[in-house]
Amino acid sequence: MGHLHKSFDRRDFLRATAGTTVALAAASVTGVAAATSASAATGVPIPKDRLGIQLYSIRDKVSALGFGVVLPELARIGYREIEFAGYTQSTSILGRQITLPEIKKLLDDNGLRAVGSHVGINNLRTNLQAELDAAQILGMPHVGTANAPSNVNTVAGYRAAADEFNVWGAAATARGLKLYQHNHAGEFAFATDQPSVRLYDVFLKNTDPRHVYLELDVYWAFVGKHLYPGFEPATYVRNQPYRYPLFHMKNGASNPANSNGYDIVEFGAGNLPYERFIRDIGPRVEHIGIWEQDTAPNALPNPPGSLGAAERSYGALKTLLA
């Protein structure tokens, strides 16, 4: 394979991120305490030694530095599971596009495991087998989408979406994979044609639990609770724990000026009730916690930027799950 990052080697990375340790040491202790106080509960269902990262959080670094630099750095921080948001990087790094087998070797060389991938829902419609091929090449057990099941927010629209997901999920199951859907807030809205019916409930009821799984984005679930009250996010997991193999551990800080009720912030700087959520989902199943922060590329100072946010958030998550 040779060197996969010809134009940006490890020494370049270390120069670019000089001062990272100082920046991490200066992270707000008060912010971390707000999310992690009294969190030394034992038997939590999200293991701290298998924490993952959604690469969308550090998309700027993947584009600028490439997988050959970013994946070793994530392994150094302590992440073990990788959720992809596409398999491309800047072609200027290699002079060509990196291949899936090359990405798999980088994962293996750094003790990392591909745990899932977000793909566009239209790719599932038109390119399903290729997406399943990619998952198998990378050795990942899950492949999913962060798109809403349907853009038609009616009961019929979500039933039709469930039918689609059942077909895709059966195809994934046939190849030893699990298909999943990642929520935002809109899935928790009420159907426009039946205002007493929650869209997410329609999707859950009409998808086959043998073939269709869910990745709960905890932040967006609490935004959904704020916008469309009447449910508790942990209840969904507690009622069907085996359908939720993956969680997005995204934190939020209360902000009445934000219509969502919360701003997206680094883990450890928010006040979503994660300790209670983890306790309430119950210890029956081991779930994989994946850090995500949509706004991480804006983190300052930069460098380390989003990688600094990744390291600080990893430390806060480890404290939460201790």
C-alpha cells in the first residue's frame, strides 16, 4: 500500500496541532462537571472502552488531512469505533481517491473498527447492494441513513417508508448486516393528517424488528421532546432495547432563544440529562456510544479545532461512563 498521505505526514500534523495539550488542559472544568457529576454508576449499558466517533464531526480534518492522518490521531485519543459519513477525502492527498481496502487497512493498523456508516436514503433506493458491499469490505456490522424515513409527514407516508426500510433491511440481514435509521427531531412530530399520532411511532410499529434498527441521536430526541412533548427518549430504548445498537452521544446546552431548546455543544459543556438517560435505558443490552458534534469544525483554537473538540469530548464521555 505504501504511504497513504504523501502530502501531509505525521510531523506536519504535530506541527499543525502544536499546543493541543495546553488547549485541552484549559477546557472548562465547570462545563465537564455539569454533564458528569455523580456519574460513577456501575453496570452502565454503554461501555467506555468502545467509544466511537461519527466522522462528520471532524469532516474538515478528514478533507484537509485525509484518513491516513486522522484515523491514527483518533486512535491516540482513545476512540475505538468509527462511524463513517462518506469514504472520500481530498484527492490532492494521494493524487487519487483512497480505496475501501486502503481504509480498512488503516483501521486495522490502528486498532479501530468500522461500526457503521451514514449513507443517503436515495443511495439505499438506487445503490443498495454497493452500499452493502462497502460495509462488508470495511468489516462494519451496521449501515444506515441519517435521512428522515419520509418527507411526507402523514401516517400513510411513514407506512410507505416503513415498507421500503423493511425491504432494505431484509437485504442487509441476508448479508449479515443491520440496517439502521438515525433520527433528527422531525421524526417525533405528529402526523399532519392524524395529529394524535407520532410519526416515529408509526415507523417503529410498521418496521420489522428483525431487519430494521435505530440509532438514537440523544440530542435530537430531547429536541423532539421539547418541540413535540409527550414522550421520554429513554422509554423507546427500554421498551425495545435490541433495536437500538447505536447511540449518538451529542450534548446540548439549554438556550431559550433557540427554538430547539438547546444549542449543540461539546460533550461536557452541556446539560442534557445523560446520567439519568443512561440509567433509564436499563442494563439489558450493551450499546455503542458514538460522539457527534455537528459544530465541531468551528471549535477554537484551530488547530486543533475539531480534533480538540473530539479529545475534550472523549474525556468527558469517559468520565460519564466511569
